[in-house]
Amino acid sequence: MKTFRLIPSTSTVILISLTLILWVYHGHAANDGGQPIYYTLLKGTINDKLADDFDGVLKEAEKAGAKALILEIDTFGGRLDAAVRIKDLLVDTGLITIAYVNKKAISAGALVSLATKHIVMAPGSTIGAATPVKLTHWEEKPASEKVISYFSKEMKTTAEVGSHPGNIAAAMVDPDLQIAGVVEKGKLLTLTTKEAIGLEVAEHEVNNLEEIYQKYQLEGLLVENRPIPWTEKVAELMPDQKTIFDPTLLWFLLGLALIFLEFAVPGVILVFFGIGAWAAAVTTYLGLTASFQYQLVTFALVSIALLVVLRKWIKGRFYGHVANVQDLSKNIDEFTGQSVVVLQDIIPDKRDGAVEFKGARWRAVSDEHIKNGEIAIITGVDGIILKVGKKQEG
């Protein structure tokens, strides 16, 4: 029987080789020398923590030689000093920076957006309304004229550095500025997506990141996602300055509720969780457990530790005499004649003697002096007190 071997022709080998070479070359070309794109999310209130996190992301992107840094922005604003820090970092970097306004870039968020080299916006988004305000516990008050003047200049010069229209940026801050056909005097300027594109504040309307990659020739590059954990996961849950709920108070009230429930559902369990909640309240008040995670860990550890260590002792000390008996007068036969160990001397005419019966401590009385450690016999029951006598020998 003949066997056949398939030997590829020279032309086939050349074709395969060329295909592999082109594939490898295309792969390297698409990755532009291995330069990645860095993406980060600026969401929630702009504050010092967010500025610190952004500083770390930017330094990492610069060290990696990133092709571009994309900032997805969704914020009503925040602290002016923190926004200026982020702005300075963006102005000084040599990276291509793209602000992707997805929903809103208001106040300090507008400043951050204008500090990037390119601005794109999702449909239905807004940018502007950047007049600084002074926050009190109960309300927002307009900032001083001095602050407004400074922030207006800051917005204008930042926009101009990024090749965005400076007069439009200044009108977002100062209501006294008037731009014919754009904003009347006495009103702050806020732009929709289409308005921002029409005034050359934004360059494109995009629906997602993939459209950004396409418009700025970034397709095929490795994307390094660096969403800032604090802003993405925690900021939405943290109370703001107007929130009246105090975590210390909440833990205290929870503890109080659990202790009261112990009386409604006896079992010597809920009381320990109530004490655990109070422990979390104390550590939160002292600043030892600032985050909810640490408060929860404190609550769980203290509650479980107390439950394991103290529950049996407390039940024996305070509830043992009624643990298995509802009406002692109806269960005399269960007690009479049973042997008990004397735990504390039983002296006639005194009611401070004690015995151990069925693993619990009971108060006991007797007409005889029975010493600690001796064996006695139950002769009767008086309420929750056992009557005992000396055990006869033999």
C-alpha cells in the first residue's frame, strides 16, 4: 500500500511566510511601539483625595509612555483648590489628554475639562456653570467678587492653553460677561453637547470610548483602565456636608435597638450585638474607624467575641435557675431527692447559700449548716430557692 506525503510547494511556503511577516508587522504597527492608552474616571465630588489619586494615575501613564490619557468626567464640581491641582497637572503633562464629558462637567469639572487638549461629549451632556460658591452647613452662598474674578481668569487662561475659546470659558464663571448670541448679561453659561460643539468648546459627540479611539486614531492600542477606586466605589456612598446622618449616632441607635430587642426576644444574643454596635460608635467617634468597612469589622468582631466568651456564663449566672422550668411548684418531683454540690456555705436562717444543680448555680437554704464542697439533697422548693438537707451516709 502506497503512502502519500503532502509536501508544500515553494510558492505556498513563501505565501505563508509573507502572511506571518505581515501579521507580525501589522500587530506591532497597531500597537504603535507598545504605547498604551490610559483611561481614568473622575466621578463625584472633586476633592483632595481625588486629586491625589489622579496625580498617581498621571505619573503612571507618563512613566509608561502612554499614547494618550482619557478622562471620563461626570461631576457637579467640588473644591476649587483640588480642581486647580488637577488642572495644573494636565497643563504641564506632555501626554495627549482627552476629556470625555459623560453626563456633566459642572463648575470645577468644567475647569478640569478645559485643561485637556481635546474635549468630547456624550449626547445629552452639559458643561459650564462654574461660579464658585461658599458652602456652609445649611446652604450655598456665592463666593466673594475676588474669588469669582480669580476663577474667571483661571478658566479663561486654562481654556486658551488648551486651544479652547477663552471668552466662552470666562462666561461660565462671571455672570457679568455678555457674549452676543451666546449668553446674556446676568446669566451663567452652561452648554449642551451640541452647543459646545458649535462654539468649538468640544470637538465631537461620541457615544462610547470606542468612538473616541476611532476619532483620534487610537484603535488597536492596549487600554490601561485606571478608574479611581475612591471616586468610583465610595464617593457615592459617603455623606456630604449637608447630610445630617452621623455614623456615630447611627451605630449608637442600632446598639440601643438591639439591646431593647433582647427583652422582647430573650436568648442572650442580641445584647452582645448591641454592645458591638456601641463599640463601633465609640471607635468612630474617636476617629479610629473612619471607613464603613472598619466600622463593620469592629461591630462583628466585638459582637462575636462577647457572644462566644460571655453568653454561657451570663446564662448560668442570671438565667440558669429558670432555664428548664416554667413553674417550679408544678415540678417539685423533678427536684426532690436530687443530689447537689454546695458552692457556698449554707447557714441556717440565712439565704445566701448556693448549690450547683444541672450545671447552674442556685440559691439554697437549710435548717442545717452545710459546708462548701459537701453533697446535699434537695428537700423542697421555695419559689426559685432550693431547700436542701445534709446527705445521709450509708
